[in-house]
Amino acid sequence: MFKLPLVNLVFLALTGITLAHPTAQQNTSTFVPASTRSTLRRDPSSTTSGLATVYTSCINKGQVAVTFDDGPYIYMKEISDQLTQHGAKGTFFVNGNNYGCIYSDDNVARIRYALSQGHEIASHTWSHPHLTELTSNQVKSELTRINDALRKTLGIIPRFMRPPYGEYNDEVRKVANSLGQSVVIWDQDSGDSDGYDMKYQKSIYKDFVSRNPKASGTAIFLNHETHDTTAHELLPYAIQQLQSAGYQLVALSVCLGIDPYLSQGAPSKKDSTWKC
Ligand SMILES: [Zn+2]
């Protein structure tokens, strides 16, 4: 049973209207920008409108992207390992300076480890602001600063950018597009950072599987790697539920059919610019 009409999310995605943190339980959206339906693997961000494409759902049925925001943080390695042990891949939307500085030795080791395990790293902005309250220049700084950090520490520039709180407008889309990036939201929110109890968080996965049995659906799940309970209770349950129903847990780029990085090279050597 659907609690929110599908049209809400599609409408917001199509219009680019500011998305106040979407209510946790949402339906699997089928919104796929027309420009990307038949030509995967090309750059989807260079839209003629000058606005970055906004993805709210995956494309490939039977595949789901389990995503983790707000790190890097202390549970990243455990989350990576759990996924790896189950033949699964995850996607981490990381900040530059949120729970800690991305340039710290610990955090550099964490993101390098996750990447080395085949998980994907994407942008969640530098400092986790409300992007819709910033000027264009400030938005640009938020996006380029985290991109620079990921280029220096990992050698990658991410294509996918998730705005904090899911909030974006045309200015945000314009800036993202100018950097070649796409905006990625979600269609299933575990509610792990909204104060919901574990029963509710698990129900998001259980209900998704009930509504979409036998790998008949697709979804982008929102979680936060900064919660002990997400790493140790929710994730094991999510993996079990999804895999029992035949779902493949894949990196975001796989279920979107789009390359995850604008460029990939060697990381730089640590220098005095590695600071927050
Ligand atoms: Zn966040």
C-alpha cells in the first residue's frame, strides 16, 4: 500500500522545486529523464536546459543501490566489509567536513578502502549545508571543494552529487551541470537519521520487498553511515531481505547505467593543501 502518491516525487524531480527532506516512505519512482533512456553510458549531465539531470530511482529492475550518506566515519570499513562479504556493492555520498575532516589519515584510509573494495564514492558537498540557501558561488565552492578532495585523495572526480536533505533548485542544478555532475536523490528512505526506531527502518526494506517480490522492482535506498545501528542492525537485515528476494545490491552507477566518475587517475601525494 502506498502512503505517498508517486506523483509527488516525480513532480518535484521534474520541476526542480526545492525538495524539503522528503518523507521517509516513498514509492519506487519510475522517473527516468527522457534524454538518458536509450543512450546509457554517455554523459547525462550535459542537458540542453543547462540543468543537471536529477535521478530519483534506479533504472534496472532487479538491481538496487544501497547508499550511505554523511561520512566518511568510523563505520565505513565495517559497512564495506559486510557488503563485500555478501557479494554486494554500496555507494557512499561523502562530505569534506561534516563528522570529521576528509583529509585526516583515518578518513583517507576509509575512503580508499571502500573504493578498493569496489564500492563507489560520490559527493555529498563539502560541509553539508542547505544548498538552496546559498549563492551560486557558494554552491560552486561546496561542490568543487569536495571534488578536489576526492581527486587528491582517491584520484577520482565523482559524477554523482547528492544535495544534503535532498534540497536542490535550478541554481544547484545549473552549478552541478556546469561541473558535469548529476544530482541523485533516492526513492526509499530508511529514516535512520530521522529518529525512527529500528522496527520502522527495517520495515522500509521489508515493505519494499513485499511490494516488489522476486526482484521485480528497483530502488535507491538512503541510509547514513554515521549510525552504529545502521551499520550493525539495519544493514545486515537489508542485505538479507533484498538478497532473499533475488535482488542484486549494486553500485549506483550499475543500476543507473552511467559511469560513476568524471575522471579517474592516481591520487596525489599528501601536502599542505590537505586540510579542512
Ligand atoms: Zn546528509
